[in-house]
Amino acid sequence: MRLILVLGDQLTPALSALRHADPATDLVVMAEVMAEGTYVPHHPQKIALVLSAMRHFAQDLRAAGWRLAYTRLDDPENTQSITGELLRHAALHGASEVIATTPGEWRLIHALQDLPLHGTLLPDDRFIASDAEFAAWAKDRKQLRMEYFYRDMRRKTGLMMDGPDPAGGQWNFDHDNRKPARPDLLRARPPRFAPDAVTAEVLALVAARFPRHFGRAEPFGWAVTRADALAALDHFATHALPRFGDEQDAMLAGDPTLSHSLISPYLNLGLLTPLEICQRVEAEWQAGRVPINAAEGFIRQIIGWREFVRGIYMLQGPDYTSNNTLNHARALPPLYWGAPTRMNCLSHAVAQTRDMAYAHHIQRLMVTGNFALLAGVDPAQVHEWYLSVYIDAFEWVEAPNTIGMSQWADGGVVGSKPYVSSGAYIDRMSDYCGSCAYSVKEKKGPKACPFNLLYWHFLIRHRGRFAANPRMAQMYRTWDRMDEAHRAAVLSDADAVLARLDAGDPV
């Protein structure tokens, strides 16, 4: 007998481990364990989503004829680790071999490699680009830039292609995207799925076992089955996708989802596959129901950015998350865990994260991530926070987005420059600033938006590194043209903000 391991983010019937198994002779092992819920303090909704989706997937496997050893979190025999459960079932059933699809986190890859059992790790071919394919693409390149990788993925899949050329005559339509949004009561809302008996039981278990984790477990409305995940995809493609491109970077205090899909958790769990999502989006465009900028922009996120960051994670190896090129060491401010802040944008982003386990990419990059980078927060702590609090966060996707794109801690592996901005960007793309205690128009003084102050502080303390960057040189020229007294006041006021952070005082 062989043990076939299926992890909580591998809930795909066509998983490589299952394809290489025999239902008549092999035993599928699935386990809910405390080690996976606590290696960082995951958001209760994330834990509930994974556990409920696992239980529903196990039902599907049994119905399809698989023999299953399923360990629940509260099982008294539970060893509370993946490797412990594999060893326990190997002893119970006389098995000496484990087959698994390669996990998406290096810590689990190493744990399985260290098992005292014969093990086979199969490629996770749910991704469009294999590890070998990405490594071959990256070889001998001085810089790894998503845009060129994305074009290869378009050619490989044929998505939105006109023979050898991109549909519409260009590879992306960013110039048509990223507009501010206005409140709209007619904007479609993502569907919510009422918890069934299985999910209700899981929610009670999560409340009992993880009572101190940041975030609210309820109300819970996420899809936990493939059928409901497909319904979420259909709703997005039909109702929200037409406006996705225009609104993808906008932020509204009273509308946390705008025209975003909220299907990334289902994709990352394996309930949906990247190609079926993109083919549905392409079909909406081909039918004339969706503008090309919306369809292309969304497909780029899936076969471009998602595939790119996964390739980066596997290529860079297990030490990637320890990168700290800028030597930032400040502790993560308590406001990230819900402590009071006078900054309206941060307050909204963190509260939304607490309540929904969700914030869209600009809230993550240009609000919470931007502030952490400008303030010089230790990127390892920022990484752990993002991995903890978001429902779609698994290390292979989260780490390059945080260590690389958000915090520039990898020294430019992911991005050619740091994603930093003053408050002007947030003001342009949101309605947060109008009701903030600070003034986004003030450039110095006690009322000045901290983003305005910390932006220049960041640029000046890292001038030796970034002044020659072609994409940042203009900002240094702008600084140099400012009055000397003004520059001194800005840096002094920024120091005061950082001192309040270090003292644990609200900002």
C-alpha cells in the first residue's frame, strides 16, 4: 500500500499525486493539523475556508471510490503535523511509500524530504509554467521582468492572441485601466455562500481552537466547494468583469470589493484552475460583453503575475524570505493588528482585513505595504503579517509579492524600483483622504499626511542606492530644488513620526 498525500491547497481532482495513484490499492491521506494553522497566526476565516473545503473535497473523493484516511483537527489520535500523520498512518496500514504533489512552501517540501519513508514528490502541474520552464526562461537574464514572461505565457496558451500577435495589437492595455472609482449602488457585489452543516461545524471548531488569532471568523460567506467556486467565477465574469480594468486600482471606504473577483482563494486552493478562469474571461471578451482592457488586465494577473511570482519563489529557494537588502529593522507597528491609528487609509485597510480576511492588491501594495516600506519595517515581520491575515495567502504567492514587490527586500529581483508614494497617490485613487485626521495637502507640520513625510525620508536615507535609478532620478531632482529649510522641516517631522512608532504611540 502507498500513502497518497493531499494537502489543503491541493483540492483538485486531477492533482498529479492522484493521477499517479490507484484507488483500489492506495490510501489517500488528508489531515487537519494545528501545525498548519499556527506556524503563523492565520486569520480564522482562512483556517475555516481550508478546513471546510478539505472536508467537502474528501466527500467527493470517497464518492469517486477513493479509500481515505482523513484526520480531523479534534481527533484525539491526531499528531497535529502533516509528517506526524503520515508516519501514524504508515504504521497503522503497513505502508512504506508516500506519493505527494510538491507542496507550495519550502518548509513542507523539506519536511516531506526528511521523512523516514520512501517518498516521491511529483511536479505541481496545475501551473501553466513548470519549474524547469521558468528556470530556463530566467537563465542568463540580467533582470527578470514579468512583462516578457507574460508574453511567452500568452503565446503558450494562445489566450487573446491573433496568430503570432496579441489581440488588439498590443500586449497590455494599462493606459485604459486604473481609474478612480465613485460609489455606485448598482455595482455588482460578489456572491456569498451560506455555511452548510459542514462549514458551521468547522467555524465552531476554529472559534474554540484559535481564539486569539487576529480576525473575525464570521460572518463567513466563502465558497467551500468547486460548484460554488464555479458559481463565483460565473458571477464575476458576468457582472463585475466589464468594470474590472477601470476600477482595479481604485479604493473606496464604503466598497471593499469594487469590481474585483474574490476568486483567488479558490484558485490557490485548487478548486478552480488558471486556464479555465482565463478561458472564461476570454470568452466574455470574444462575445463582446467585456472590453479588451478588462479581459487582458485580468488574464495578465493570472498567467502573467501569478505564474511569475510562483516561478520566482521556486527559483530563489528557501532563503528568499530572509532577504533584507535595505536593512530595515523597525518592529511592525501595532496598528497592523488593529491598534488605533489616525490614518484613515490604514485604518480602513486593516479593519477590512480583520473583518473579511481580504483586501485587494492596491490596498496591500500602496497602503499597508507602502507604509511599512517607508517606515523601514523589518520585511520578515511584514511577510509574516501578510501570510497570516489574508485568505488567499500561501507562501509561494505571498512571499515574492511582499519580500519582492512590496518591500523591495530582494534588491530588485521582482521589481526594478521600490513601490513607494506620497499621500497624493492614495488621494488620487481613493476617497480615504477626505475624512482623515491628517491633510494630504500638507507637506510638513503636525497635520501633514505621514505618507508625505516618510516618502521623502525613505528616499533620502536610501539615496545612495536609488539616485541613479532611471525611474527614480526625477524625484531626487525635485527634492534638490526644494528650499533647504523646507527639506529640513520635512525630515524632522518624519523623524517625529518614526519616533512615535518606536514608542508605540498612535500615528
